[in-house]
Amino acid sequence: MSKSLGNYVAVNEPASEMFGKLMSISIKLMARYYELLLGRMVSAEAHPVEAKRQLAFEIVRTYHSADAAKKGLEEWNTPVQQRDLKTRPSAGVFTSRTTGL
């Protein structure tokens, strides 16, 4: 975990950022995080995404609260399409110009 390598998670970061950063680490790095931060090995049977969710949940719970960890998990589990619909402009907002090409 290193700030210079861009794979650090600060203990004073907001819970949602912490959860997101932990979900974006590589599978190889996830195994090291399990060992260093949780003191155990990641289960060989666990699907990598599920293992990351568990890691993120436990770390956020440790540094924030169980409620913050649950909220982070719920936000992460919200389908990307639903999140995008909240931030995308409605249809018909864009206009096109004819350029003669």
C-alpha cells in the first residue's frame, strides 16, 4: 500500500471513497490486503468480487461504522445503469448542427 503507487486507502477518508478504492484494487493486491489488514488469507472458493466486497465491508466497518459499511455495500451493489440515470441529462437535451459535410 503506497501513496506514490496510488494503491493506498487513507483511514480518514470518507467511507464511500474508502469502499470504492478497496473495490478497485487488483485481485493480486486484494490477497495482500487480506493478509495485512484482516490477518487472514482470502478464501480460495470466494469469487473475487465477493471477496472484495467482504474486504471493503470489513475495513469500512473498522474505520467508520457498521452502518457506513452497509451503506457503502448498498451503493456499490446499485447497478451502474441506475446510478447513471440519476446523473445523465434527459433525452432531447442535445442538439445537432448540420455542417454541410
